[in-house]
Amino acid sequence: MPDIELPFTHPELVDALEVIMNREGFDTLEQAAEFVLAQSVREGIKRITGKGRALYAIKGKKTTCV
């Protein structure tokens, strides 16, 4: 699931992620961190647009913005 690494984390952040990991049933801290990030993005989008939006990976050619 996660494509992120947490090479350095503050001890309080690790404690908070462990609580989320146990509560939500994740196997790793990275999964918990990805969950927290996705929830934050969803809530931000809902505040801006007033509606919930689906989050999904976009697949296809990678292009650069110029």
C-alpha cells in the first residue's frame, strides 16, 4: 500500500501513529501515515468544495509542466 518511507520521525509522532495503526488495524507506521495524510486531504477538499471527493491514483504517461 504505502510508497513512502519515514526515515526520521519525532518520538511523539511515532506514538501518535502507533495509536492510529492499532486502532485502524494497519501493519506499519507508513500505512498509518498514509491514512492520516489521505484523511487530511479529504477533509481539506470537503471544506473547500463542500463535497466529498474520491481519491484514486492517476495512471498514465508522466508529463512535466513547462
